[in-house]
Amino acid sequence: MIDFSKFEKQTKIVFKEKLLLEQAFTHRSYINENPKLGSGHNERLEFLGDAVLELVITDYLYNKYPDRTEGDLTSFRAALVNAVTIAEVASTLGMNEFLLLSKGEAKDMGKARQYILANTYEAFLGAVYLDQGYKIAEKFVASTLFGKIDEIVKNKLWRDAKSFVQEKAQEYLSITPAYKVISETGPDHDKHFTVGIYFGGELAGEGKGKSKQEAEQSAAASAIKKKNWLE
């Protein structure tokens, strides 16, 4: 069995309700194989954590950038809480070592794992909120995510990537980018999309998201980085 106390020591967050911590790391697929597990899967915690994350980030950005417009702040937040960014943070925290997955999911280290990691971060945040309260949840987000906003603003990664990549593709290549759904996974209430951006026949980048629009933005941002079109 996984020793979650190691993660508690690492994050310096010691849970009063240990089952809540276990549940945060439990994927639905694991429950399908282990139906007698007492804690249940993490989807409800993810739902809660998503809302906590949005409030924490919104409050932080509102106070950090008093002169920015609503549109800018919305773009900053979207860049900070997208699945790719959060999955990177979750991976850095070592969450991958504590996941409870089915044997099939455990073998898949590809794109699906990114979503699982992002969702686990949100589920853990939801669990922290329930077990420790808002202030500790806010502190966890501050220590893991706030540091990324300076890079996002400095490199203008918050801009509408689709508009920017279209402008640059037409300027440099005389091509209008096209987007295509590469894969679509998950049940109707929890869809995950992988979208490719194409310059003619060239796959210029891929992106993931919980909607096609989010995945397209992520793909556009990927193409901008690969082409070194950041100003």
C-alpha cells in the first residue's frame, strides 16, 4: 500500500482525516478494480478543488495587478490553471508516485497521465480545503503555482494564442493554421480533448483541454514556442 505520510511530510500538510488524503489520489479506474476500498474515487474532490483553485488564483491576480483589465486577468488565470501547467506542477511535487490507478491506467504514461495528474492536483486541493480550511489551501496554491505567473506575463503567454499564431503564420508562412481533434477521451461529463494545429501538412503543435477551445489554445501556444515566435 502507498505510504501517503511521505507526501504529507513533503508538503508539510498533515491530514486529520487520512481517508480524505487517500481519496484525493484515487482514480476512478482503481475503484473499478478495488470496489471495497473505503475512500472512493477523487472526482468530487476534483470538482471542489477546481472551484477553490479558481478563487485563490482570481484573488491573487486581482491584488497583484491592480491596473490590469478584466480581460487581461481572465487570460492570466486561464494560462495559470490550464491542464498542462497544473500537470507540470503536480509532476514536480511527485504526485505521480502516489497515484492509485488501475493496472491499465498505470501502464499509460502518455497524454492521459497528464490529465490524471492535473485532476489529482485539484482533488488534493479540495481535500486540503475540507480537512485544513481555506487558508492552508491558499498557502498550498501560493507555494506551488503563484511563482509561474511572472514568466507567463513576461513572455506574454497569456495572450490569445490562436489569434497570435494566426497572425505569425500568415506573416512568416502565408498560411492560415488549421485545427484537428486528434483524440477525445472520457465520459460526457468529463471530456478531454487533444487537438493538433497544422500549417499546411505540418503538425506544428499539440494541445490538451477539457474543451476543444481550451485544447486549441494550448496547441496554438505549443506551436508559438516551437517556432520561437515569442516576442
